[in-house]
Amino acid sequence: MRALLQRVSEASVTVDGTVIGQIGPGMLILVCAMPEDDAATAEALALKISKLRLFSDADGKMNLSLVQTGGAALVVSQFTLAADTSRGNRPGFSQAAAPEQAHTLYEHFAQALRDLSVPVETGRFGADMAVALVNDGPVTLWLDTES
């Protein structure tokens, strides 16, 4: 799985003019399932993200995790993280998991975060979403379970 993490002071996702997910301080997590991924991959990614020390401690050092700060996660499916731009100018997305598999893994990933005591809001799989955020830092990380 691939994930793009952004530490945020707030974030929301809107579908058809209605806010369907919204958080205060925490992480916006854009996530993409790949064909070789399974439930164990989603759980491992959730565990890694829950433990990443991306939040400032009393001394201003990035030394606290999402769980330690009580922050929330806004999880949004984004198959475009699997873009192949090696040929031409139009990205290809054949490296992303098929929609049924991707949807299942997206839901499993969000639940795995919940199981780790992270409050989770989500976007709507397959929908045209408007994502708004205030990136805190800015702090943005790319994770790929393949590497």
C-alpha cells in the first residue's frame, strides 16, 4: 500500500457539497492499495502510521505519535498514488489494485487504525471528493509498504 501523510491542524472531505468527514489536529492520510496488498499489509501500514513520531513534544521536537497526542486521522482513498508517469505525459493507473480489492483494503486500513485507538473519519471510496486541509509544519511523508 502507498500512503501520503500530512500532519494537519484540521482537514475535511466534502462530497456533493456535504462535509462527510472532518478532523481537528492529526493526519490526513491519502491511501492507495496495490494488487499485491492484503489485510496484513493494511494492518502493518496502520500500525506504522500510528507509531510515527510526527508531532511536537514540549520542547518542539517531533517526538510524539498520533496515538500519544490523541490526534485523529482523515483517511481518503486515492488511486492516483499508483500513477505510472514513465511513458508519455498521461499517467497510467494499471499499478493500482482493482476497485473491489482496493475498497476492501481501504476499509480494512481505516478499521485497523480505529483498532489502534485512533479516531478515524473517512472520505467516500470512488467519489469525486473535495479535500481541504491546513498542513501543520508543513509535515508531509510518503510511505510505501513495498520498500
